[in-house]
Amino acid sequence: MSDLPPHDPHESFDESFEDDSDDFDDIVAAETDRDPDLAVIEAGSRTLRTQGGGPQQADVPGRPEDPEVDRALREVEAELATRWGETKLEPSVTRIAALMDVLGEPQRSYPSIHITGTNGKTSTARMIEALLGAFDLRTGRYTSPHVQSITERISLDGAPISAERFIETYNDIKPYVEMVDSQQEYRLSFFEVLTGMAYAAFADAPVDVAVVEVGMGGSWDATNVIDADVAVVTPIDLDHTDRLGGTTAEIAGEKSGIIKQDATVILAQQPVDAAQVLLKKAVEVDATVAREGLEFGVVARQVAVGGQLLTLRGLGGEYDQVYLPLHGPYQAHNAAVALAAVEAFFGVGSQRPESLAIDTVRKAFAAVSSPGRLEVVRRSPTVVLDAAHNPAGARATAEAVGEAFDFSRLIGVVGASGDKNVRGLLEAFEPIFAEVVITQNSSHRAMDADELAAIAVEVFGEDRVQVEPRLPDALEAAITLAEEEGEFAGGGVLVTGSVITVGEARLLLGRR
């Protein structure tokens, strides 16, 4: 990054900001249960606060229309599928570091923003990408998993790379991948190869900045061969406990690995034990910290048609009348985190005292999309897709559904992975589902429908559970239930439990 974004001097930080701090503190107190006086803060972590007074994102791509391109993409997908999947890990960055070495360290040719956390990573990454693009920076975004197409994982300028470019990138690095494979105890995994492809594609573009979401954890995640200037930690909760640890503190320890020397750390609201770990790591590497609820946050929000209207407090001041076309309180918090991350990237609060141009910020947020996150794909009855796959995500989704939709009768369609806390997920949805249709997706990781149904019966009761192992049948059954008893106008369907379930439902319902 060589140039700061354009800004209007009349939109600079208002000196009355400090006079409004009491009101903001009241809002913070109502929104967070964190202890702001954690001893580790006093132990030496520096906090970031101001010193002075995009294009529309593309939808999810479908299969290539050209038969030859489709055939070539399927060949690449088949080759990648022979490698370790994303759930089989050998916790080390040795192999990906070796690949970066033979590729000439492409990940060091651009600055980056690195994102970890349990929930909200992809939506936050999309918001960061939209903001950076609105300020005329060329962006690369790497996220996972994909909803429908593997090409979604690597984006340039807000859109997934084309199938042709994906194939070309794979073929370009394939000889180097095979070279590393021959020298290592284990071959590069599926995720490691995709990470190498992303970093190479970004260097080839070239991009002005990369927005990178971890796959799992942080310290030993394949993405962690970058030295990001800005590290973002979205809310941490219990997930992947068999690999990351059984407490939020242990999980935070793994995720803190993305915090590098002298970086700026943007922390979403965290459990106290996780915050302690993250702040301690920041102290150790002399990183600057900005915490949601203290240095930045959500000042106000109200439900609007198709989304919500926000007032955000950033590192450089207040941004009002920000329309976000996404539902739920958690997306408002994701927006606050994304804004702070971009401000930090541009030096707001450290090198420059003024805020970002408000009109540009508004334009960027208004263009944000996040497929598979409370996405409406059909009307009459309304069918909503949401990729919640753990209890924390399910609780956030349940809250958002109640706020954004006026369903008189909501039917759930749930297909989950076998390695998830499915009981916790079902318990989170139980208060909002009149009935639930249990199904399974096509992944080898999918929990058997009968096994999942047995747990659902314990949570919902037998009368509220229906089993349809085939997803098309499950969707049809749920739509029929939503239309029953003359409640056609008020009935709805929520498809959830897994990104894969949501992606397959999206295709079945005609979204390509």
C-alpha cells in the first residue's frame, strides 16, 4: 500500500467525540459481558484509538458453460480430492512454507489482513474486501469452505476467479507441488495446495492487498505463512475442540498465532479467558490492540428493509447512516470489526487522525453480499439459507431470524456434519422451529440422517421431527409443512446445519 484513500477534510474526527463517550459506554455495557479491566491490559498492551479530534460483489458461480473448461475443472477437482481433506491435519506449516519457498515467496509481494475466529470470518472478510475495493485498491480474498464452487475460495476484485484462471493457476504450481510432495513425509493437503494457489494468483494479478481467512486455528494453519500488518479475531467459541482445545482460552491460544510482531490486532467481543490469551500474545509481540466495545463498536442499529441501518464507531470517529444488506446483530458487529480493520490498514488512529470518507464507507457496505448467510432464495413460502454449523452460529442465526422475519410458522431443514456438536446446534434452533425435517448432504462427512434424527427427537420430541434422507425430498416436505393450516403467507423454511447442505440446497432451488 503506497497511497491513502481520498478523504474529505470536513469529515474529520469531531472533537465532541470524547463528550459522547459516556453514551457510547452505556451502549457497550448493554452489549458485552467482557471485563474491560483485564489485568493483562494493564500489563502493557497498547490500544489503538484516534489521536486527533466498492463494486457490487459477484454471486456464487456455477459450473462452467464451456464443456471443455468444465471437464478440465473436474480433472483439477479430482486431483485435489486425492489429497488429505480439510478435516485431516498434521499441525505444521513446514510443507506450505516449502511450497512458498520454491514458488519464490509470492505471499510476501503484497500486504495482507489475516482473519481468524470461530464464527463470522467469511462475512467479515467480504466486508473488508468491499471497503478496500471502494477505496480503489485491487483485492485478493481467500476464504473457506465454498458454498457451491471451489473457485469461490479465491477472489480478485470482489469476484471469484474464473474456472479458466483457477485451472491455469493449478497447472502453473503443480510441478512445484509435486516437488515438495517428493521431499516431505506427507504430501501437501487439499487446503495447502489451494492456499498456495491463492497466494500465487494474488501475486500474479497483482493485488494491492490480500484478505485471508484461516482454515482452522491459526498457529499451524496453512495460511499462516504471511506476516499480516492487521490481524483480525472474530468471536471465539467452542468448535473443532478435538484439534484446537476444549476451552475458549485454549482455542484462543491457537488462533493467537496469526498475531505477528508490531502488527495491529482488531478484536471482536470475546469471552474473558479468550481475551486474556489474545491480549497476552499482543503484549509479547508488541502489537497494537483495538477492542470492540472499547476502541470501536456498534453505536446504534435498526432493522431496515432487506438489512439494517447502522451507526458505527470506528477508530477515527463515528460513521452514521450505514446501510448493511445483511440481517442480524452479529452482522452489525462483523461490520464494526471490518471497518476497524480497514481503518487500521490505512493507518487511521496511528499515522492519520481523520476518519475514512463516509460516502465511500456507505457505498461499500451497501454493496456487501454473503451467500448462504440468512440468504432468501425463494418466496411464497420464504426459504432462507444459513450456513450455521455450530451452537454459537446457530444461536446467532436464531436471534437474527426472529428479528428480521415475521414467520408465523418456521420449518427447519437440517443436515449436519458428523464431527460437529449437533445436539447443541439443534437445541439452539428448537425455540424457533415449529417442526424440523432431518436430512443429509452428499459429503462423506455428513451425519447419517437417522442418527441425526435420533438426537433431534430427544431435543424436539417425536411429533416435531420428520426424516427425509434425500435433500430434494426434505426441501419439498418442509415447503409443504410451511404451507399447512392456511398459514401460507406466514410460513417459512430455514435450511441450515452445514455449508455443504446450504450449497446443495442453493443449487436445487435454482440459485447459480
